[in-house]
Amino acid sequence: MVFIIINGEGSRGDGRSFNELRSLKIESGVLKRADGSAYLEMGGNKILAAVYGPRESFIKRLLKPNTGVIRCKYNMAPFSVDDRKRPGPDRRSIEISKITAEALRPSLLLENFPHSMIDVSIEIIEAEGGTRCAGITAAAVALADAGIPMKDIVVGCAAGKVNDEIVLDLSEKEDKEGQSDVPIAIMPRTNEITLLQTDGILTEDELKLAIDLAIDGCHEISKIQKDALKKRYLSNF
Amino acid sequence: MNIIPEITRESITQIINDGERVDGRTFDQYRGIQIETDIISKAEGSARAKIGYTQVIAGVKVSIGEPFPDTPNLGVLITNTEVLPIADPSFEPGPPNEDSVELARVVDRAIRESGMIDLEKLCIEEGRKVWMLFVDLHIIDYDGNLFDTATLAAVSALLNTKLPKTTLDDGEVIINDEIKEELVLNNKVTMSTFVKIGDKMVLDPSLEEETILDGRLSVGVTESGKICAMQKGGDKSLLKEDIFEAVNMAISKSKELIKEIDS
């Protein structure tokens, strides 16, 4: 894949080149009571993810006799953004919760857990753009930490169009001022896409560039996810 | 889980793998589309859209309100859906569930990001008074593919929306209900939804196809053939090839849908 850089390097506000991620740190097993957990910092994002289950749920109508189910809750802390966010779910967080569950679901072998529920909570402690992808990345690590059998560790990353250039991992400023945003999540072993949204105008060719760039970004993040798990479970790592 | 859907799943998947569909359509064919506009006289704009038996009524109501503090010179667009219990035996009354919220937000995204509505033209007095457009989508019959039907209804309703003329007099907004002006629209937007069943991407899922889908992809396309919104749904993954097959088909189907909106 050849990318043509029109504006050259340094065209981004924070000095990153078009294919550069923000600094990223993931730690797994950070919460005591949860069955699995992870903490992620990416640029100015600070995100905690926790997994409870597989367990029986008191909401019986959500359970299925032939498979386990996953339920996600994405929640932003009132202090995580510039203007205080009113606590509780709004339409944006309800949508993100739904697509997060759908992004993680394809990787999990939930058939092993009929009649049970896996609850994933994603808490955005501080937000700086790209929280839905970062939340998915953190939640996948928490699911692995919880020992849920899975085919792959899902990883999320966004690309987008800012100043007529396709760039990786939009910051909050780029997200606000940019022309288009394409968050994706993949299963990195097979490059199967489990989440895809687009928000803003793109041509078909630009969309291709953005998806390829985001997939590259996902692979880079995937290594850091795995390192976080190795660090927790391998004494000599 | 019900035993019948599993059997249905197998037979529908089998038929699609053989290159056919249960209702005899090709993979890239819409069901019959019908659009009626101006059906509610009390609304500033309205439309009923049908794709097959799926039916959505869109009404646009307007009011004058304050702009959001971060966009003092822009009008306000609010899209809302009500998935009503009359539309399907499993729909329940109560606050909107996540499917209904997703539907409203995806339709909103397509309209907003396409630049169809020039929100600056809805500004009456910067920072104080702007027009607020409320696009309410009533889902009244659900037979699959709400995304495309709701977008058709919303776009058609906006196209026949008329606003009363306003004038500013000494900081007071005077509304003249006698003179109605058409809402200025730049562009049109359409949405095409595909579902992946087996390894095929199929346009305009019927209710049966939607209940057994592996993955779903909705693509919003502007009149000039650009992509302005997308949303993947469903519990299984899609391949990159699936996505571009769908995007390509959505761009060509957009012309067909715009013809329906215009007629």
C-alpha cells in the first residue's frame, strides 16, 4: 500500500505524522473485584474496562438457552469532558454500548456458556477523542483477563479525513474540526471487521485508504494489548 | 430460542447460497418503494415511505429556540424515532431501546453529514434565535429494513418542509404565518442497507432475512455519489470485500432511490 502525503509531515496539530498513533499504555488486571479488567491511556483518554461473568443474570429474558450473551455499558464520567456531562445514559452512549457489544461478540466462544451473561463495563474517566475504539480495545483485554474463551483479541482504531488528508487515530480536536471519521474494530488474526461506522463525507477511494490505515493502526495496538496480558501472566516478561 | 427460526435460517441461507432469495428478488433489488408527501397538514413537512410492507411516517415540526452554545450561528436538527407497539408483536411501549436509538442516530448522521440542510440558513439572530427542526419518525409497520425506509421518509418530509417567514424587529422575532418559505436544501441523501447471510451481501433485507442476519451494513450516500455515513450492525464480522461490494452497490442504488424521492 502506498500513501501519498500531500501536506508532508507536521501537518497535524500535535506534530504526529499521518500514520502515527497517540501514545498508548494498557495495563490489565487493575481491579480487584472484577473477573477481568483493564486500564488504558491513549493520548488524553483514560479508560477503565471491567468484565463480570459468565454468570447467571436476574434479567431472565435476556438469557438464551443455546448460548451466552454479552452486554456492554459504555459510560462517560461527568468530569471526563470540558462541559460537565449529565450523568446517566444518553443516546450517544446507548448506541456506543450496542455497537461495542456487537464488535466484541464475534470473537467470543459464547456457545460454551448457555444461559449466562457476560457484563462488560467501560468507564470513560477522561475523554480526548476516539473513546469508542479505545473502549473496545480496553474491553477486549479485560475479557481476555477474565479468561473468557475467544478466537481473537478484538482491537479498535479510527482513521479519518482532516484538512483533506487521511490520517490515523484522530484526536479530540481533529475529530471536531475534521471532515470525516471512520472508527473500526477488527479481529487482527483474520482482519475480519467487527465494527465500522462513518461520520462525514468521503469518496470511495478515501474510504478504502481510511480503512486500510485504520487496520494498520489496529495491528500496532494489538501488540500492546498482548504485551499487557503477558506482563500480567508471565513472570519473566 | 425458538426452533422455527433455526429451520428458517437454514432454508433461507440455503436459498441465498444458491443465488436466489425467498421472495424471488435478486441480491441487489429493492422491494417496491412508495413515497407520499404532505400527508399531515398540521406538520410543516411530512411524508410516508414504504419499502415493501415496511412503513414509516416522518413529520417535521419546527419551533424557534436557542442555538447550542458551541454553534451560535447554526439552526438545530433533532431526529427522533418512535418504534411503536403497533408495528410488530415484539415491540413494547416504553422508553426507546437501543435499536430505536441506533436507528434515529444513523438517520440523523446521514442527513446531517450529507450537508443536505444548510443549518446556517436556519439562524435568525446569531446566539439567540434559530429555527429548530424536529424530524420525528414513526415506525408503524415493520417488515424489515427500517434504516432505508426511515431515511427515505425523513428526506422526503424535509423536501416538502415549509417555514413561516420571520423578520427581526428591534430584537423581537416576528413570525408571519401567512408567508411560507421552502426550506433550502443543498443535496439529497439516501441510505442502502445490506445484510450478510452465508457469504453473500444482500440489499434491502426482508423481515425474515433480518431476523437471521450475520452482519448488517448501512451506507449513506449523497446525491454526488460520496459516502457520508455508515453503520455496521449484527453479531458477526464482515470482510473488507463485503464492505466495498456494499459501498459500490449503495452508490449505484442511490440514483434509483433519488428518482423515487423526486417522482
